[in-house]
Amino acid sequence: MPRPSRRSLAFDAALVVVFGTVLLAWAANTGADLVRDSTDGIGPLFRATQTGSVIAAAALAVLAWAPLILRRRYPLGALWVVTAAAVLTPHDARRLVFYACVIAAYSAAAYSPYRVATLASLPVLVLTVAGDTDGVMVSPSTPVPNQYVPLLILVPLLMATVGLRTWMLRADESRARMAVLEHERAEEMRRAAEQERARIARELHDVVTHNVSMMVIQTGAARSVMTSAPDQAREALLAAEAGGRAAMAELRHAIGLLTMDTDDGTTVDLAPQPGIDQLESLVARVRQTGVPVALNLTDVPPDVPSGIGLAAYRVVQEALTNMVKHATGASAAVTVSHDAGRLRVEITDTGGSPSESAATGNGRGLTGLRERLAVYDGTLHTGRRLTGGYRVTALIPLALVETA
């Protein structure tokens, strides 16, 4: 049991002192009257018997009421001590310990963690004080016999206390379950936020890496032919400008995923996510850098889900970006087909020499693609070709989507 507070100890001590003092005064007066009636006025015998009666009453009062100071810390022990005091108390002086029995029974039912021992001890206490209790009632003219008074007081009190204790325990269990559910929900929200941040990080990586790489290559080409071929330099700069605008549009879209509402309460206008139908424009931007890229779409269903279409688009984008960075002078081929219930995306190149920006890669692009494809039970395979160059193959199941 937890240690009670000082306020609780002070209250229990005051309760014991007040009730003990009142009942001791009652016992002293009652004992004196009983002895006076039985001595027929003999002085020495009267004084000796009166003194013994007061001492016995004081001992029983201390035995019954003193343990109640610790009734919150040791409720079952206090109940047993009070029960023992009730057993030792004569029937005509049961009022001396009866109220202590009521408080001890309530304390055990309300505070004791030993439910079985408490429920077994309470009937013993009730039977102990339910005998010939002539001293319990104040008025002998009551229509209820005195031996039933403890039952009428203790039994409803104990039933109400046990019911209250059961309700409190269930309330504590409900609060504990709610705390666990709140913790689990907070963990789910944290994991969802982490997954969303990872997804947005992949989006930003794909957008920035591809478009900035294209812009670097185009501006480098424009710089190299600026004096000898101004027209080609101008076309390269226009292509770099177009790539920059495309990058800004996709960046605004990705940032819009983080903040859907603006400060003035208006909603951000988000463009649709790119998909397989945007591969033509993606390949065209790469071709503007002077890299020959062939695109072949074979039996691609028109109702590919947007998420799978975006994943296929990002695979092609990342593969072409890596080819431009690591295989300068190579040509590429992009093939998107549908066979055996799967969407197959394959990008191959003929190989080349790495560019100056190849050293800036960190390998997170392919890792992000694998995580993106894993959402749709897709796989990503990468490796060198026997004839030279590099191959990137993504397989995304479509059978579940078609069945649905």
C-alpha cells in the first residue's frame, strides 16, 4: 500500500482521538453507574471496582481505535486488531468498539489489495458484533432488536463499499487501457509522420536530382559552344530554363504536400502527379540535353493506378538521371510493357564515361525507389549488362488492381 499523505494521517489521528475520547467518557460513566448499583454503597469496594472498570474500558478503547491511525496503510491488519478487540469486549460495552468496527470494515473494503482475505474477514467481524449487543443502541425503545443493528449498519455499508471499490478498479483499468491506446495512437501517428517525411524526401530527391542534373548538363553544353555555335548555346539555355520551370512546378507540388493551406486560408492548387502518360515529356527533356533516348510503350493498360504510374515515372526518371551522370555519351532505351499481370519498366544504356557530377551521388535514389516499389509489392533489379552499359528493371504487380 502507498504511504498516506500527512493530511490523511492527521485526519485519521483526529478521528481516533475524538471518537476514543468520547467513548472513553461514556465507558467511564457507564462503568461507574454499574459499579455503584452493584456495591450497595460500600465505599472501598466501590472505588476499587470503578477503577478496574475504567482501566479495562481504556485498554479496550486503545486496542480498538489506535490501529485506525494506520487504516489506509495497513487496512487488513487494522481490521483484524479491531475484530480481536470486539471479541474481548463484553456485550454491554460493545458501543465502545462498534464504531471502530464500522470504520475498520469500511477501510478494509475500500483500501485493502488482498481481496480474498478481506472478503473472508468481513463476515467474521459482522458475526462478532452481531450477538447480544445491548450497548449498541442508544434507545431501548427502538422497534428493531439490538442484535440486528450491526447487520443493518455493516452489511449495507460493506456492500456499498465493495461495489464502489469494484467500480474504482474498473475505472482504473479503463484509464490504463485508454493510456495504452493513446500511446499506441501516438506511436502510429509518429510512424505515419516518419513515413510521410520519407516519401516527401524521395519526391524531393527525384525532382531535384533529375532536373538539376539536366540543367547542369545543358548549361555546361551552352558554355562550351557559346562562342562557336551561339544558336546551339541558346537552345541549351532554353532547355535549361524549361527544366528549371519544371523543377519549380514539381517542387511546389511536393511542398504543397506538407502545407495544404496557405496563411490566408486559401488552398494550394496542386497539379496531378506525373505518371506513365508523362514519360514522353520526360524523355523529351532528356533528349534536349543531347542524349538519345528511345521510348517504347507496349500493351500498357490505360487504367494504371496513379500510385503505380508515379512509381514507374520515378523509376525512369532516376535511371535516366543516373545515366546522364555516370554514362556520358551513352544512348538509352526505355521500355514499358504489361505481361503476366505485371507492369514491367526497363531502362538500358550502352555505357559511357562518368561526368563531373557523378561523384556527388550517395546511392539514396535507388534505395528510395525500392521502398516506393515495395508499397505495391514491386521489385527493382539493377546491374551491368554483358554487352556493356547498365540495366534497371522494375516489376510492379497489377493483378490485384485488375481483380478489384
